[in-house]
Amino acid sequence: MRTKQISLILILTLLVSMAMAQSGVPGKTSFAVLGGVNFQNLNGENNSGNKLENDLIIGYHFGVNAQIPVAPEFYFQPGLQFSTKGAKNTVSALTSTYKLSYIELPLNFVYKGLLGNGYFMVGLGPYVAYGIGGKAIYEGGSISSESDIKFKNEVVSGDPLTTVYIKPFDAGGNIFFGYELAGGLFMQLNAQLGMLNIRPDNYLLPDDNSTLKNTGYGISLGYRF
């Protein structure tokens, strides 16, 4: 419930900021489509306080954003995108791969300065996300299996214990650097740090202090018009 309230506040902030920006600052709002590659991991600690030793997996993202002027060379850049995340873990001969799919709402503030025939960009801000699907894949030798990941805030009595559960809401911070050509083509390097523990509460482990957070970086290509 608390996460839903935070998400609602961020969305309301977005709408108010858009209205203020469009009414009080001269300039033109522009739009962009973009997509690219993610290099994602699931970091955190187990119940003993030891860091998780997961490996990166490759994912992707695509979406749209608006760029709203708020001051000379400064912009508010809300967006909406689909992004895949997750991690891989190998123990002995068994490799477990967890793939998560999210709808994300990044809310970035961007500085764009003239450089050559284009613009240097640096942006940062929060994001909120909601999980819409996922797969857990297990491979060892000639044996492999796959199952759906379920998004739940709490694992309760009666839930299958063989299923992987993840909290649906995520939130954290974005930062990116990039360059935009005068014609609208741009490229940027992105980094993202999840700040919410997405491991759900489990009735079998009431004193579980383990954590699980999305982290990653990526490359985006896009076109602004």
C-alpha cells in the first residue's frame, strides 16, 4: 500500500510539473522514441548478511518520452517504457536464470548543452516500475525446465513453494549521459539503481532479512522530433 501511495505521488508530481512547464517557460516540448540493450543484475544480501553472487544477463528496453523545457538548457523528461531485467546464478552444474519484465515510468531532469553540431546531455531522476511477467529457467546438463515468476507482495500459506515470487512494484534512480545530433538522433549510456527490496515477505521465513534489488546499465539509441 505504501508503495502504491508513493507511485501515485510521483505520477501527480509528473502531471503538475508538465502543466507548470508548459504554461510558464518559453520553448517547445519535443518527443522521442528510443530503445536499446540492458545489462542487468539482481543484487542484495542473503539472510546471513552475505552479498549475493549473481551474474549479469542481457535484456532490452524500448519506449517513448517527452522533453519539456523548464529553464534555459534544462528540461523535465518523463517517459514510459518496457524493460527486461533479471540475473543468472550458477551453483555446481545448475544454472538458474531469472527474467523479469517491467513497465517503467522514468522521471528525469536533463541538462542539454551545445557541443559541436549537437548537444551534450546529462540526466538524472527517479523511476517507478511495475512487474508484468517473468520466467525462471533452470538448466543443468541435458535437463532444463521453465516456470512463470509470480508477482506478489507476500507469500502466504497455500502458495506453491516451488514458484519464484517477486514484489510487483519497484522504484529507484536513473542517471544517463549522451549526445544528440542536430537532426534529432541521439545515443545515451544509462545506469539504474533499484532502491526497493523486491523480495516478498514469506510466512515460512518471518525473520528473513534478505534483500533483492534491481541494478543495471545499458545503451539507448533514439530519435527526437
